Amino acid sequence: MAKPLFKPSDLNKQVDFTTTKTVISPVNGSPSKKPVTLFTKWGAIRRRNLTQQYAVIGTTIEDSIVIGVAHDSRITKTLGITLAGVNYQILDISPDESNDYLTYDLITIKQVVK
């Protein structure tokens, strides 16, 4: 059996998976788009080594972060992520569809700039 990417104790960041919904302001009745949490998982930030960091320089994923969460088939690129109060978009998902006991999905995310 291969060594898992993370120990369960490494998953110490709360990751909210969100979708954007139009909500009506109770104050003035105007519509606005806000992220609404669909489900929450515990995750860990995965560091890139120097070779990987140099490989992404000058690409669209240069300023991205890779996080790992326990495998969940509900995770798709159409969802957003809120991590430590900051909104991110999902750029790529590397799901672990193996039959191992502990499986993790690696998700590449980038901060949403308003």
C-alpha cells in the first residue's frame, strides 16, 4: 500500500465549497450575488517543491495554491472555495479514484479578484 499524501491530522484548514446565488438585500431589496456554502471539508495546503514552482512561473497558475481534501465526488470546477475568509475559484482538480483506504483530491485554486 502506498503512503497517503496526508495524515488525517494534516487536514487542519476548513474549506467551504460554495456556489454563487443571487440574494435580495433585506435593507433595500436590491439583488446581489454572494457565495453560499454548499458543504464543508477539512483540507491541507500542499506545498510545491522548487522544481514545480519554477515550472509554473509565467503560466496562468503562477499565483495558485494547491489544497488537498478527502476524496469527494461532489467537488467540481463549477464550485467556488472559501478558505480563511478569502474566495477562490477552482482551476483544476486531480481526483483520487483509487480503491485505497485514504484517498485525497488535489485542488488547484486561485484567489478571486473583485
